[in-house]
Amino acid sequence: MAVSSSPGPLNRRRISLISLIPRTTALSRTGALPLALAMTALCAAPAVAAAPIASAPGAGDGDRVRPTVVLVHGAFADASGWNDVVERLQHRGYKVVAPPNPLRGVSNDSTYVASVLKSIEGPIVLAGHSYGGAVISQAAAGNPNVKALVYVSAFMPDVGESPEGLSSKFAGSELGPALNPVPYTDAHGGGTDLYIKNDKFHSVFAADLSTAQTKVMAVEQRPVAAAGFAEKATAAAWKTIPSWFVVAKNDKAIAPDLERFEAERAKSRTIEVNSSHVAMMSHPDAVTKVLREAVSAAGGGSERPVLAATGSKAKTLAGIGGLAGAALLAGTALVVRAHRRGGDARD
């Protein structure tokens, strides 16, 4: 058999072992098998060691399926408001979906979001910001896959309550006077959209972001239908699904006292942050931490980096490696013993 003119370290070790065989005339047939196994193990071991099996990204304890995190934006915004949170979750291996919220009314929008939820396999942690809180409260109703609800400076209405009605319960919101009603016409007729006046957007909506950033947000804002904002909820999923609440202590769009009232009524696990209305943008680490806690409580298991093999496959590889190592030692011992016997006979 042809041998490379410049064999690597592994080939040289194989040739060295083979070269001993003619000299070990006392080696019995019984010893040939361990020797063959030893050489096979020597060749195979590096290949096994070089191919660790990685644990699946996002896998939890006991191979539990980690919930998908679904993030629903509120009025005067779009899903990009969640960007910093999405990046943090994806970096840790979470699956994230951030669907568009139509902003046409609680009934319409919750029906749409509910259809998105039905398209997702496995458990879900559902989060809503601002008006999105009213949407998720209704969208999650009757869906057994939704394991946790997270509200971020949000409306959290009970059945029969509307975002507009909740806003009047507590002082502290400056949203009403800052709104600009704009009539619209569409294929279904028309109505009135509500925008935040550009010169009020920074102070009311996102005072802890830069003025340059909020100027862009103001001109790109998506309005909410006035009729939809006044629509009453027909379901309140937070009554049966565990919930978390992030209270924005400096919120000027939704009164912080309203947020506290909602969280206490729902018995939500609550944290407070020194934030404007857009806590997920100005405090993404705090919001991400709450979402991770909700995932863990929902059965997502602990976070794991991608590591070398663990579990049954690793045990199998370890067993193979152990047998190969034993065969190598046994075969080498027989070779040495036979070599010594041959030397004694020559003497």
C-alpha cells in the first residue's frame, strides 16, 4: 500500500506500530485483535474529539421548548420601537416575533394579533406596549399556548373598559391635549385618526430619548383610530394568565398611577423604572430582563450557551472513547510483552 512521502503525525504513529508486528513473533492470534482495536482507536479518537455535539440554541432544561416571545407595539409607533429588546433577546437565542398592530380598534387589532398567535407553534410569552396592552389582553383570551403576559407602560383593561376610559381615572397623563385629530377616508368609509402633535411628541411620548431621535419618530408615527381607542374590551386574559408589568415612573402618556393600579389589580409581578412612556427604548436591559423572567416562569428553562456534547449522545461518545482507550492500552501491553518474549528467545 502506498504511503505518503511526508506522513503526518498520525500516519507516523500508525507506521511505527505496524513496524513492530514482524518482530513480535511470539504474538498469538488472541493478541492480534486487541492490537487491531488499539490501532483503530488511535486513528478514530481524534475524529471523535473533533466533532462535539452542540446543544440546540434556545433549549431549556430537560429539552423543554423555550416560548416564542411576541412583542406588540402601541399607538403612535411601530414594531421598530422594540428593536433594542429584539436584539438582546436574539443574542441570547430567543425566537422573537414583532407583528404590526393595525391600530384600528381593540376588537379589530386583537383579532389580527390572535391570528398571528395561532400561526406560532409551541408556548408563547406575549408582551404589549401602551395601547398594545389592551390588544394582547383580548388577543390571548382562549389561547392555551400563551403562558405569560408582559405589559410595558401599557393599558390593561378589564372587560367593559376602554383605553380612553382608563385614561380618565388618574391624573398625570398629558396625552389628551397633545393629540391632533385628522379625518381620513378609506374603502370602508372614513373616520378620525389621532396623532401626537409634532411639537409635543418629545415631552409626552419619549422625553428620555434624544430630541433628534424623537423628531424622526414624530413624523413617522402611526396614528390610532379615535373610535378604536374608545372601544371597550370584551376579554381580559390577564385574569387567568400570569402577568408582569413594567411601570414607567416618568410616563406622560399613561399616568404612572394608572399603571400601578392595573398591575396591582391583576396581581402582576411589577418593576418600576425611571423612564418615559417608551421604556423598551430607553431601558431595554430592564425590559429584556422582565421578558426573560417571564419566559423562565413559563417553562422555558435556563439559558445555555452552545457547548460540547451533553446527555445521552455524549455518554455514548464517552463510552466509545473509553473502550477505544482500553483497547489501546491492552494492545500496546501485548505488543510490548511479545516483543520482550522475542528478545528473550533470541538471547
